Amino acid sequence: MAFWRRRGVQAPEPPPLPSAPAPPRESFEIEASPVEEARPAADSPPEPRPPEPASPAPAPFDPTAFLAVAPTGSLDTGLERTRSTFINQLRGYLGDADGPQWDDVEETLIAGDVGAALAIELVERARRRRDSPNAESAIRTELAALLVKRDPDWAPRPAAAGGPAVILVVGVNGTGKTTTIGKLAARYAGEGRVLILAAADTFRAAAIDQLRIWADRAGVPMIAHAPGADPGAVVYDALDAAVARGADLVIADTAGRLHTKSNLMDELSKIRRVIDKRLPGAAPETLFVLDATTGQNGLAQARAFHEAVGLTGIVLTKLDSTAKGGIVFAIEDALKVPVRFVGVGEGVGDLLPFDPDEFVEALFA
Ligand SMILES: Nc1nc2c(ncn2[C@@H]2O[C@H](COP(=O)(O)OP(=O)(O)OP(=O)(O)O)[C@@H](O)[C@H]2O)c(=O)[nH]1
Ligand SMILES: [Mg+2]
């Protein structure tokens, strides 16, 4: 059964950080519980407790079994809206019987969230290409060229010997950060990695509860403090716990914040400093979660977060809910930071690793 357990901090108390208050003396740890067990409804009357029967120890929770039954989203389905409108229209203008309608191509690219300046450049370059068999192929090649080169075998790896890899998940409100962490936790636990989640969105109690549900589902432990606590202290404790137990990955949730609020952006920089302090050289993966339906405003958000904390990757969520998948090209071209995953639904299997060739292929399929 899931339960909250008060955990006395076992390691010696770390020295207080110069710019940060010392972590609270106690943190809460949430143990993973088997996913099958339902919690009683909050308003149901308490049942009389039967005598404890001697029962065999429950089988250890196996996240791979959980993942095996979870439906997996597909890029084809996730890109349905983008393909049937944006790309369909683009193809119509590119393959027009009277020759490519470049002005319309440009407008379609802008409407598809590629961005005005980039759309103009793209059309110019495609028109000049002499090596493409047709206009569609020229645009396709130019779009693919906007996506940054990446290591196809990328995975969050510990940078410091003996320490865990760290993923810090950031973004504005409601973009899908916590959901993405839940999906990532299930994915990496399914691969046999030993994880700890850090509930560093201490802004709302509900945020901690939401992450706990995902932690339970994935069968991974989570470190949390009380609502309102210093998020840096939560991350510090999660790193401590990971080192003590030999966990190889810590994923930290953070509160959604507007990129224009400088005090909130400073708080993120502070979390980064806490990581550097506890795990010098850790080089955390800082994933910016962008809601694909946000449009070009997403670029302004991404730039501000990049400036504040230095992004290493992007997760583009809700691709299934937009017809404007062009934002993928815009954001990679603007930041030169790779999209690592795309979200194509709300289910645990609806987070797909991003492969540029596969993506362009699926767009024009
Ligand atoms: N359709 C779709 N919905 C998604 C996807 N990812 C997340 N969502 C939904 O987006 C909503 C917000 O998700 P959260 O994970 O709570 O977002 P958050 O960024 O943690 O929100 P805050 O903590 O309030 O800033 C939820 O209803 C999710 O189910 C996705 O890829 N596709
Ligand atoms: Mg959240």
C-alpha cells in the first residue's frame, strides 16, 4: 500500500549554501506502491480494521510488466492533424499543375508555425536548389536541414563518477512537465534504470500528489518536502538519496513559471546551483517542456529559459493536439538545442524519442 514515511536525514547535514537556506531537517519520501492497489476514496467512511492475516510477501513491482500493457502512441497518429492540414496544404501548393505556388507555400509555412523569417529563407533556399527532383523534395530537404545534429544513442548519463544522471524539467505553466516526468520515469524504469523523482514543484500540494501518482505507477520512489518548501532543498535531498542508494537517475519536477517573472527564473538558476554544489560536474540535462499548441510565443519562452538555466533539450508536448507541427523546426533552428522527445497523448506510452529523419518522413508520409 502506498504510504508517506517520515525519513530522518541519515547523511551528515550538508553545509548551508551561501545563497540558499539550509535544507529542512526532514524530508518526506514516498515509497512506490503496486499499481493494482486502489486507494480508498477520501470521503468513504473508515472501515473497521480486520485482524491482520499472515499473508505471503507481495511480488516485487515490475515496471516492465506495467509498460507492456500500456498502449504506445505512434508518431503517425500524433502527427495526424499536422499532416492532414498544414502538410497537405503545403503539398498542394508545391505540386500545383501550374508549377509551385511559392507565395502560398511561404504563407502555409508561416501558418504552420515555422515562423515568418524562417519561412521566407526556407522558400528562397528551396527555390535555388538544383539537386532536388521537385519542389516538395526541395522543401523537405531544407526542413530536415534545420534540425540540429544529435547523437542517436543519447541517454541521460551520469557525468560525475559515482553520481546519478540528473534531469531537470522546466517550462511555463501547464505545458506537460509532470506528465512528461511520469512517462520518462516509466520508460527508464522499464529499461532497468534505478530512479528517484524529486517533487521540486512545491508551489502547490496538488503538484506533489500528481507526481506521486506517476511515481507509484512507474514503481519508483519520490522525494518530497511539504508544500511551500524550498525547491532547491528537495533537489538536494533527492541527490543525497540517489548517491546513498546508488540510483543512476534523478528526475526533478519544477513549478510552471512565466518566463517574464525574473524572481521565478532566478529560483530555477538557484536549483541549478544546488545541483552543481551537491554533484560538482553533474552537467544536468535541462529539458524545456514546450506545449506545441502555444505557437510562436513558445520561442520567446524557450529563449528566456535558455538564458536563465541553459537548456540541453526540448520536449514538445501535445503534438497530437495541434495542426501546426512546424514549431519543431522553428525551435531547433532558433535555439540549436535538440528536441529529445515529443508527447503525442496523455498516456504513459505517449512520449516518443525524437528522430529527425523519422519525423520528416512521418510528416510527408
Ligand atoms: N494531448 C496531450 N496532452 C498532454 C500531453 N502532455 C501532457 N498533457 C496534458 O496536459 C495537461 C497538463 O499537464 P501537466 O503535466 O500537469 O503540466 P505541468 O507542466 O506539469 O503543469 P504545471 O505543473 O501546472 O505547470 C494534463 O491534462 C496532461 O494530461 C500530450 O503530449 N498530449
Ligand atoms: Mg506540474
